[in-house]
Amino acid sequence: MNRKWLTLSMAAILLATSAGCSSGESKDATQGGSTAGEATGKSTSPVKAKPELKGKIRIGYVGLNDQTAPDPLTGEMVYGADELKKRLKQDYPNIDFEVVTYPYKDHQAKAKALVESRQIDVSIESDSKFMWNQGLSEDLTPFEEKDKEWSKDLYLSPTLLTGPLEVDKDGKTVNNALPIAVDGSGIYFDKTIFADFGVASLSENPTWDEVLDKAKKLTGKNPKTGEQTYGLYTRIPGDQAGYAVSIIANTFGADMGKMGNKEYLNQVTLNSPGMVKAADYYKSMIPFTPPGMIQGQGAEKWSTPKNNIAMYINLPAIQLQKFKSLKMLDKYDVAMIPKGPQGTGGFLGGVRVQMVKNTQDKELAWEIVKWMSVGNGQRFLWETKNTMPVSTKSLGPDYKPDANDEKMFKMVSQAQYMSPIWFTTAKFALTRGMEKVLLKNTPAQEALDAAQKEVLDEFAKNKAADQK
């Protein structure tokens, strides 16, 4: 997913309700029993400090600031590459570290240029599928198999290891990247609005029928304030409708597809019965949403004292931490996305760390890849509030989650596998299909049949071009 996760973007989540992003926070905030922003000076993670290692490692990091500084919008501290290097030096004092930061705009081209010009040894990127398909990253399997410090059991969920499910030319799954930063999603709701209407709060694990039923009851004039209130909101413009519909379809047991080594080898079915049911269900929610939602408007009051939206579907887990730091937990809470037959539900996105193919010292590069994924790199992300970590076991024995932390980690641990529906051709075809359903009243089956044909036609063109 090509969305910004780090630095200033969390301000946009709260002010403009864009999802999939997060930022740094002040040192005054705490995560459960641990103190934020404070390095311990010792390694308490599964990856032990190794002062004996020597050499130089250059890290390319998308979305990270160069220097720690206050966010100009919120005033909160946003930690940067300088803080990351400080944390690295505590565990590896005799390694020389360089961190090359670059923005999300044109990030694929920038990452490729950095690798091909041999400027980085380790890449921290959101698009590991692109990196693998371009021949820029290394298969990590041999390093994982012989390293006793690394284990798949250290992660919150096996789902997190799948990433975009890179595969080789024979269709075999390849592990060329490890997750470091992740986010699941949930259904956030305003407890005050529920109370004003006399409606019971959303269940911790609701069904879509419960969500829709309560949306109906919570749409209308607020009995206490007299203000017009809407039961639901979710993002539609761009590619967001495709994400939302596929999340609902997952609940209904629709096939989420299978990745191929190249895009035209992806297996995608956009017009299955589960997808059609989800599209119709999504459309049935529209009467209980603010006018203009299809154009991306109507949520301007969300997360403010004058909020007029009861439930917001598919917002990231890390938002609960922001409500906590803003002392708004008396007003906002979160429920889980309804799960499908595989026991997963909700959007999965994040950032992954990779070893660059042409790095000179692969053993040293692997050490840093491991450190970021299950070592004190996890503490860096969590204590500086960059985003959700992928391994609570890597946060050290002093970390004690509170009830809100547990809700956030639950969202992450149950997030569904990444699907080819969420990438390029299929994602945009599904979005265009949903535009027909929502704006032109096209029957869902007809619209999704056309979307499926669009995908298959594009795959055929790509295959023909590749064989020339």
C-alpha cells in the first residue's frame, strides 16, 4: 500500500481522517507500564547487543524524518533518523551507521536508485513486492534458518509474515522481507452519541448486521443536542472503496486471491458471490452516512468535540493511541472488524525491512534486518510512537500492555492476509466498479463482472508485452 505511515501523517488522520498513517509523539506519553522515548542502554529484546561486530551499514528508510523535531501542527515530538542511529549504536557501538531518508512520493524509484547505485545495504520500505520483482532484495530464508535469535513465534501473528506474499518464478513463496511496522484496522465509535440515542455500545466483536442496525438507529436528530447525526462513515475516494468492500467480502468468505511472481500471474476474482454480496451490503450502508461521503466529504467533525458520526469503519489501530494521548478515551472506543472463515478480519498494512541484493556484508545486513524486526528496533518504533510494532516480545520485560494496547494489538493480530485485490490493476478496477454501483445504481453483479473483465484484459496485455 503506497500510503504514508510515519512522521507527520498522523495529524492528517485526526484532522482529515485519512488512514494507514502514523507519527511520532511526545515523551510524556506512556505505553502501558513502559516509558516512551527513553532508550534503556541495554538490550532486553531477543536480539542481544553485539559490541564485537564492526563495519558499516547504510539504511534506506522511507517516510522517516532526518532529525527529531516537534510536529508543526500538533507540537508533539517526531523522532527521526538521529534517534534511530542512537538506538542502533547502543547495541552495536562499533558499527558505523548511515540512514538515508526519503519521502513516499516516487518512493519506488528512489529505493531502486539507492540500491542500484550501492548507497544502501538495508531497505525499509512499504512495497517489498516491488523490491523483489525488480531483483533488488535478498531471500532471507537461509539467514532465518540458521539464526537462533530469530523465530516466527516472536511475532504477534503469523499473518504479519505473509506481507504481500512475494513468490518466485515457480510460484513458491519467498520471504525477502520481515515486517517491522504494521497496522490492523477497526470500527471506531463515539460512545457519547450511542448514549445520547439510548443505543447500546457496539459489541467488541460485532457482526455487519449489528453495525448496520445500529447505524440506522443512530442516524437522525440527536435527542440530546438536536444536531443531525449520521450512523456511519468510511472512506471512498481513490482506492478506499476497494479496500472496504474486500474487507466485508472477506467476512462473507470470498476468495481474497493469490499473488503471482508478476502482476499478470495474480489470481483475482472480483465478481464472486462473496464480493457481490459485499458490494450490495456496502451500498446498503450509504443512506446512513453523511452527504458527500462518496466524494470524500462529511467527516470534518470526526475526532472533535462536535463530532456527528457514530461509527467510522476501517481506521488504523494506532488511532486509539492518539485518542489516549489526547485524553479522548471517554468519548471514543473501538470494535473489531468482523472476521471471516479463516479467523481474520480488517486491513493489514505496514512497512517491511529487506536486505539489499548487492550489499557487501550480508551477515551484518541480516543482523540489522533482524534487529529492526524482532530486536530493539521494535522499541524504537513503539517508544517514539512511530507506529504499531509487530512483536511485543521484543519490547522487553518492562513492557506491560494496558487495556487499550491490548485492543490495538488484537486488531493487528487478527488482520487478514494481504490480498492481490489491494494492489494496482485489481484495486482500481474494483474501485471503478463500486463507483458504478454507488453513483450510477448499476447492479453489483454487472459492475463487478465488468471489473473482472478489466483485470483479465489488463493481465493479458501485460503478459503479451512481457513475452516480447
